[in-house]
Amino acid sequence: MSSAQGTFKKITTHRLLEMKATGEKIAMLTAYDFSMARIIDAAGVDIILVGDSASNVMAGNETTLPITLDHMIYHATSVVKAVKRALVVVDVPFGSYQGNSSEALRSSIRIMKESGAHAVKMEGGLEIRESVSRVLSAGIPVMGHLGLTPQSIYKFGTYTVRAKDEAEAEKLKSDALLLEELGCFGVVLEKIPATLAKQVSDSLTIPVIGIGAGQDVDGQVLVMHDMLGITQDFKPRFLRQYADLNQIIGDATMNYIKDIRSGDFPNTEESY
């Protein structure tokens, strides 16, 4: 695989603003470990999100809620060690920032100091205004997240498309503007109507990254395990699967087992 690291500048929050201004699309993917982060960083991804989706794809939980701050720092530390080019953003997990700006600051400082990450991401708008402001006041870059916010799944009760009615759409637009005014360097919009996502993106000077938000935003993000076909039981409309690693890894494992049982592995050349 050819490396993109020698031909591109290190991605910073300022570089992302430049990409927004010039119309250059931003590519964002999740990663949770050293080996996979090294691969996608070398391939040229712009932002690596150490997502609380690790709760699902790495730990097997039904929701993102169970993952802890210590877990997120562990995953982020592994990713940061691999990255030479991408901006590394880390989700602040559920219960580590909502309703308590002092807790939000402590959590974010721990993430930055212990993992070496470049920024944090928090879900919500007006409800977490104080937490966002407090974290930004410490010089920590913050990315927002609006629309379908998985940490609030029990409040929503469903993973369906958000902001289809006028009231929720207006609140989302208001929250997006608020996050920009507070100083966030970008916003993720998850699973909202494409027309609304375009309106939000057009109204902001900071980058808007979509996941199930149509093409008229400044970039896209997917969960790596979904994009690579490792996850098999999650195939939403917005997902494009670029590989079928579930099949590839399964076949390779079966061939490995077969060769062991037949006595073919290891052969003479593979022995000392």
C-alpha cells in the first residue's frame, strides 16, 4: 500500500477550516487500536475518531453507554501512537460531561494528557453549553455532534432519522450555530434529512461532517468495522461497504485450521 504521509501536511483544526473554505471534502473514520489506525492514517484519512462505538464493535455492548472514560483513554492512547498525519478526536463517554462542566473539564483533560489526542467530541447542543464552554476555555478543541446522538438512545427510543419535524429541525439548526459561536471547530450530523444537513453546512463556517446526512456537507464519517464489512448485522441505508473482511478473515481462519489438522502447516521451510 502506498503511503499518503509523505505528500500531505499534518491535519490540524486550522487545516480543516481551510478545507471547508476551499470545498475540499474531509474523510473521517473511526479506529480503536494501533494496527488499524496505522493503516488508515497511512492511507490518508484526515480525521480519526476514537469513537465510543468501541462499546459496540470492540466490547460487544448493545449501546455506547457502558464504555468508561478509562476505556476511551486506553483506545485513544493506542491510536495516537500509530498516527503521523490525521487529527485524532476522542469521544467523551456518556456520564463524563453531561450536566457538570467541572466533570467535563476533568474528563477532557484526562483524555488529552493521558492519550495525547488532539481534540474531544461531545454530543448535544444547548443542553451541554456549559460543558463545551468550560472545556474550550482550557484550550481543548471540541467537535460537536447533533442529530441522532447515540448516548441519548434511551431518550429517543429508536435509531430512526432525527429532525424530520419542523421543531426538532429548528432546534438542530440553532444548536449548530451555538456550537460554532462557542468555538467548536466542527460538528458531526448523524442521520438527519439531507436538505437540513445542507442548510446547516451552508450556515456555518466550521466543517460539518455527515453520517447519514447526505452529500452536501463538508465530509463524511463511518465506523471502520461497518465500512470494512467486519460488522455483519448492521447495514443502514447510509452505509457503503468497501470490503468484506468478515468473509476474508473467516476464510483465512478456516484455511489455517485445515492446514494445521492436515499437517501441512508448518512445513519444512517454516520450521527451524
